[in-house]
Amino acid sequence: MEFLKREEIVTMQKDVARLRETEAQKEKERIAQIAPGEQIKDKKEGAVTLPTKKEGILAEKGKIETLIPKFPRKPSPFQKVLVRIIVVSVLFLFVGFFYWFFGVRKAEKPPEERITPKEEITPPKEEIIEEPEIIIPLSLISVNATETLEVSISEEASTSLSQFLGKKSAADTFTRILIKDSKENKILGLKEFFEVFKIRTPENFYQKTEEDFTLFVYSQEEGERIGFITKIKEEAGLEELLKSWEPTMETDFGNLFAIMNKQGRALFPYFKNASYRGISFRYQTFSIPHFGICYSISNQYFIFTSSGKSIMKIIEQFTNQ
């Protein structure tokens, strides 16, 4: 196969270019001779209608306008500020909603209220004031029963105790008596009991005895006899103090003896010594049989009775322990 020389290839390209220019010039002349609006035949596409002069101008104008892009109009400063305000407001609303929903709403959520139907509504309960618990001291002797006398004023104590003595309990039995002050809600102590019955005591008597005491009634064939027992707080000088009290002891206990129907004076104006089971006691006899004043200091206790039988029964309890 023979190859063309370079000079021959260049010459051929120039000849082809001249041939195309000649054909293009002839085609332009042919189109120029055709009237506007008439159809011409294209070798590839077939019949083509040429545009009119006016349509050509408009087409050319449209091409020019299409080729030149239109830039958007710049917003005014007011519009810029307004847009920024709107954007910031929306942002604040968005943040504020989430803060309220997740923070404030949960914290301020009111407690659920239960609506009670009218028929279920109950009136408020009255305030209940609890009274202080009453402290009852332990009995210092063995008793067969306990009786509580509730009083509001001191005068009632004498009447209540007198009524109890009229019941006539079984013989040879001890009944403990508790006097309760309903106003103060407490059990009377030794000093308060003496004040109720207006029993006078020598000076320093309450300093040597305890306030807690056991008041009792001993039932015997001759009737009911009252007595009491308390612990000794300071024994030194107590025996001498009691002996100094003996001359006025009958009258000082007059109100207490009165509810036992004591009549007349003591048979002797003085006290005598006696002893039972090795424990000594002092006594004074009244005109009524087996009725008088008996007291003893024994085993750190001060015992006071209104009969010899009752004090001996208590001594029996101490010596049998």
C-alpha cells in the first residue's frame, strides 16, 4: 500500500474547504431568491418554511434576550431587617417552646385533683385533743381490789370516799383507793390528799417522805378503817418529828376520821408503844373499839392506819416477804 506524501494531504484539505465554501455560497444565493413564507426542501429534513422578515427580527431579538441573563433585584435595607427579625423571632419561639415543655411544664405541673361527688363529701372531723397519760404509782402493799374515785373539786373527794366506806366490803380485805383529779387528769399525791382533807402536818414533813403513796381501806368486823403508806425519803429526824406531832395528830386528822363516824375524844391523850413480829409501832386508842391512830417506821416505810388490826396485817405482809 502506497502512502500519500504530506504535501499531497495538505493540498487535498484545501481543495475540500474551497469546495464547501463554493457550495455554501450557491445555497445562500438560492435561498435569497425564494420569497419569505415559501417552503424549501432540505436534502436531510425535507420541506422547511422560511420565517418572514418580522418573525426573523422577533426571533433574533428573542435570542438576544435569552442570551443575556437577568439578575434578581436586590432587597431594600428594611426588607433585610424585617427578614432578620422574623428569623430571630422564630428561633426564640422554637427554643422557648422546648424550654417550657421539658423544664417549666414538668416543674409547675399541678397535683391531680380528685373531684368527690357531693354525696361522698364528709364533714371535717373534730380535733381530738389527747389527754396526757395518767401515771399510777405501784401499790406498796398487796391489795384485794382497787377503786378509783374521780372528782373535779376537793369537796367531792370527801363525799366519794364516804360513799365507798358505806358499801361494806368483805372482812379482812384491803382495797386500794385512787383519787383522780378530772380537771388535771392525774392521781392525787400525798401532799395533795392532805390538802383536800385539810390535814395539818409539822414542818419539814414532806421533805422526809415521798409524794407517791398508797391510800387503802381495810375492812374488818368493826367497820372500814382508812390508812396509807409511803416511802421514807429522809429517815434522820423523822421519828422525833412524828413524836412532836402526836399531841395534835387527833385533831389534825379530824376531817379524815369524821367520814369513819369517829365520836368523842381519845381514851388517853398520849401515845403508847407496841410491837408485833419484831416491828414496833405507836398507837392511841379512841372510844370506839378497834379504832385509833397507829403509825410505824419500818423498812424505809412510813405506815399510818386507824386501827391496830390493819397495821398488824401490813406488818405481816412485810415480815412474810
